[in-house]
Amino acid sequence: MKNLFKLFIAASLVSFATQSLADAKAGEAVVKKSDCMLCHTVDKLLVGPAFKDIAAKYKGDKTAEAKLTEKVKKGGGGVWGTNVMLPHPALSDADVKNAVEWVLSH
């Protein structure tokens, strides 16, 4: 019985890791196919902040995903200076969620 339980736990962890990897790949794909990379890079300031800086700013913030999802969908500014991020209302909720999770993973 213990071995069956251990097998179940191991299978669950593999499934979770596989899904997390798939979500990360999906988020990266959304970022690369949209216009995100015109203003952002992973590791340095361009027009907008680097993804690693966004992740660092929101680390530990339980509301970060909701805040950033709204920011991507509606646009906005003032958090990182005077530049404004354009809205992206055409992106699906699932795409925005995956993209935001990917950004926050840096």
C-alpha cells in the first residue's frame, strides 16, 4: 500500500511538472507572437521594464497575477515611469494568464 501511495505521489508530481512546463512554454509563445517584445526584454530595460524586473517587483504579491492581467488587457502606465503600455484586448484570457505567469516566473 505504501508503494502504491508513493507511486501516486510521484505520478502527480510528474503531471504537475509537465503541466507547469507546458504552461510556461505557452506563456513564452504568447509573449513572442504578440507585440510584447517590441517594448520588453527578459533581462534589460527597453521601452518598458525587463520581465525579470517585473517578476522581482511583484515577488510575493498574491495579487500580482490579477494586477498584471488587467494591465495587459487594459493598458496603463505610471508604475515604471512615464511610458504607457498599450492595451491588448484581443488577447484571450488564457493567453494573458499564461503570458503573465511566464513573466512572473523570471
